[in-house]
Amino acid sequence: MSVPDNAQVVVVGAGLAGLNAARELVRAGVDVVVLEGAPDIGGRVSTDEVDGLLLDRGFQLYNPAYPEARRVLDHDALSLHGFGRGVTVLGEGKPAVIADPRSEPRQAWRLANLPGGILAGARFARYAAECAFLPVDRVKDRPDVPISEVLTRQIRGRRFTDEVLRPFLAGVFGEWDLATSRHYADLVLRSFVRGTPSLPADGMISIPRQLAADVGPDRIHCDAPVLQVTAGMVRTGAGVTTADHVIVATDGSTAADLVSGVPRPVWNSLTTWYFTLDPADFGLEPTLLAVDGRRRGPLVNVAAVSAVAPHYASGGRLLVAASAVGRSSDDEAARRHLRVMFGRRAQDWELVARYEIARALPQFGVGSPLRGAQDFDGVLVAGDHRDTPSIQGAMASGRRAAATVLDRIGVRP
């Protein structure tokens, strides 16, 4: 497709980082062109519509407590539907529920079944509250170690960590060992306490679409893969666009291919299977995420997404997302694990799609900076690999890059 010959700023990538950067620049009156290699916007935050179902490309959640997203997005327009503030833990005996008593008081009686006991749950609640309500600078300044070490020390009980927190957080961070930096993990816990993980009524794609509407569709050019970037030029298969400033807002691997000096991330992968079923065949509280505390198969979590956001499924069906760490094409292994968790009724759940997400999340190990460098020989780089691996991190990095451009051209936002 044709692309403009020139612009004041070219943004490469129409994911959350690129769209938020472009939004900030457009609002300041700057001439912007956004080039996206894929057929549509959104990057890793996207949704397919299949047979009356909304299938996010990998199970994802949006937390309205994210500071940057809260600043930018219209939550009323997104029509957010929140999950229950708790997790159902399946094991050998009766299901246990760890829930926030502020919003799930009717689940309090089930705390007695928690692996490791009520005291372990209370110690975790105290630590999570500490993450939520300490000044954020104090949270960031604590010594950095793997979050697994912090949880073991704080909770003083391995069963609760291994059977409740490990499967839950493995789905959040995309890794079982919980080697993720406590600096990032503490901020994630902070967001869970302060906000309710939610789904937009019309799928996760609603988030980049809202940002794109603020940018303006005439400024966004899809199917325009970028081949080469310098501080003043972007080359696509359709030609060259010159610019005073260039922001590369792609995933970390693509950015490393395009811009010399950008660190190449190590990726955590995830796989999500979607099933439809009769709602009566779920058998658990459908608004709570379910995890297998005994790790009896590949799945880290199971979520009845259309019980939370009804537009995700039509025709009276329940749409369920089941996710695993890593890439897998073994549909039968996923189904076997569902039978272990939900009984024989899971055999009749209809598999409708599988998404293997090779580049789900950049690893964020001990010592990773919460804010990475963005200027590489005059080319600005944004994305969750330059911040934290999250919606919040992607959007915040885009705003930072835009602020640098505005400072350089002497424009106040």
C-alpha cells in the first residue's frame, strides 16, 4: 500500500505503545504517521470474531487500576466487566477459594479449605496490602530478588505458595519458577488489590481501537511492514517516508532487528484453548479464575470469560479459556487436564480455537530496569520491553517516547 512521503514524526507499530505515543503527539498538534506491518492494529492485544464468539488472541485481562491506562482510556466506553475478586483452587479435596472479603464475603467460609491454611492466606493478604498501600517509590526501592523467594519468606508456608500463588502467578508472568523480579511482581500485586481485572464488553481489541480513534484512522497505515529505520527515515516495501523524529514501537525482537543496540528480549510463551459448553457443565463459581493447585496437567488457569462478559458468546453458550505456560499443540493434553479439574463432563466441551503465543511476554528477571533506555542513536524505542511487560508498561513507554519528541521540538503537551 502507499504510505506518505514525509511526516514530522513516524511511529512504527500500531500496538498499545505506538498508538499511545501517536495519541499524545496528535493531541499536541504534531503531524504523525503510524505504520503497521499487520493487517490490523493492536499488536498482541487483539480479538477474533468467530461464529458468534469473541476470541482474544490468548487469554488477557485489563486492570482499570493501571495508572497510564486510567489516565488515557474511557472506561465507560469500554464497558468493563470485572471478574470476581478471588481464585478457586482445585486439588484432591473440595475446591478452596481465596477471595477479597471486601467484595466476596459469601466466599469467606471456604477459606478453611485453603492449602497451607488460613494463616498462610492472611500473611499473603498482608503482603499484598503492603504492596498496594505503601508509597510506590518505597515498593520500587525494596531489594530485588525473585518473587518466589519473597513469597516463601513472607508467607512461611510452601503449600500456599506452590498450590495457590504459583499456578495463579505463572499465568500472569508466563513462567512457572516465579523467577520474575519482585520489583515488577509487587507492582502487579498492587494493581490486583487496587483494581478488578476485567474484560471490555466487545473484546480486548476495544482498547487499541479506542486509542486509534483518538489518533485518527487517516494517520494509521496497516499492511505496511517496515524494512529499515534511521533517525530521519523509515523504509517500507512501498517506499520511503522521511521524518524529523522516528519512534519504533514494536515488540522487542522486531525492535532489535530494526534498531542497533536495542536489547533482544527473552520471551515467555503462552497457549490458550477456547471451549464452548453448556453453562451448567462448568460446576464452579464462573466469575472466579480456577487453578489446579496440584499441577496435574499443563493448564495454569481456566476462565469462564462469557460468564463475566456476556458479549463474548452467543446462543446461550459458555465460552471458557484454558491457558498453559509455553507453546503447545497438544489439544488432548489440555482436555485431559480439564477432565481432572472438572470431571467427565469436560469431555463434551467443544474445542473452538487454540492460540499459541510465542511472544506473549518479555521475561522480567531480577535487575531488570522498570524504565529502560529509549534513545538509540536518535531513534526512540517504545514497548513493554522498555518498561514493564504489561498493558500499563506498553502504554507508559509510548507516552514517554512522545514526551521526549515534544521536548525536542519545544512543544508543551
